[in-house]
Amino acid sequence: MVFWKKLFNNPDAVDTSKTTESGEEVLNLGSKDDSQPQIVFSTDRDLDYYELEELCDRVGWARRPLRKVKIAIEHSFLVVSMWEVKGKKRRLIGFSRATSDHAFNATIWDVVVDPKYQGQGLGKALMKYSISQLRSADISNITLFADPQVVKFYQRLGFIVDPEGIKGMFWYPD
């Protein structure tokens, strides 16, 4: 349990500069200039599924049936979208979601950041925001599945491979 205590006792959730009237949180990127784009996090589930799939296309993910994407989002415990906001224009640049038993455990799924915005700390901010939302719901065990090329990214956030000797197991239909 040392891993979880280390990850969740960190007071640095997400450095947000303000919360909007709709409950969205605006990420402080160090610029006080209102003409610069803002990065906004939202937990609103009212998403354009075509826009989400276009984001997934930009990172090279396989297409998924939109009806199933809709069901997955509707049944998720947490949905986080990350937007670039320039004036009145909003562009979806990141997304994550989590399923949960609503008491102890949650699994984070579908973490995606537009390649144009990668390498700027926004993936880290998206994950920290997602984790802080889960922790505010008193979820203490957070897991995820990572493709080999992103394992190091999650390790830098405090996730460890195979904590305490736990082995994930999978069942697939023949």
C-alpha cells in the first residue's frame, strides 16, 4: 500500500487558475494574457462523439462504433474532457474516462491527448485532474492498462507495473 499512499498524498493535484460558472476548471499555463488560448477541463458527458473519434484518429487508434462509444461514456463513473478554448471556439484536445465500483476501485480508460499538444505537460495535467476527481469521490485504488510505449509516462506519474505482485488476468471469447 505504500504506492497508493505516495500517489494520493501528493497535494499537487492540478494547478488550476479558476473554476468557471459551469464547474469547468481552467488550467493555468503561466500566461495571464486573455488573448492566449486556455486549457479547460470538464466532466460534462455531453460530448460530440464524432469529435471524440476524430481525436482518437489523430493518435492512430482504431475506429470504434459510435453507438458503443456512447454506451461506454454513459456507463463510466467519470468522464474528463480537455479543451483548448480560444474566444468562443472550443476544440477537444484530450479525454479520459474511468469505470468504478463507486466505493473502492476505479480503472482509467481511453486516455488520449492530441499529438499537437503532447510534450507540454497536458497529458500529465489530464491524468492528475482525473485522479483528483476519483480521489474526491473517495476512490482509493486506481488502476489502468497501458500500451508498452506509454508505460514510462504513467510511471512518471507514480503508477507502477505489477504493484505488490498483483497479476492482471484477462478472459477473451474464442
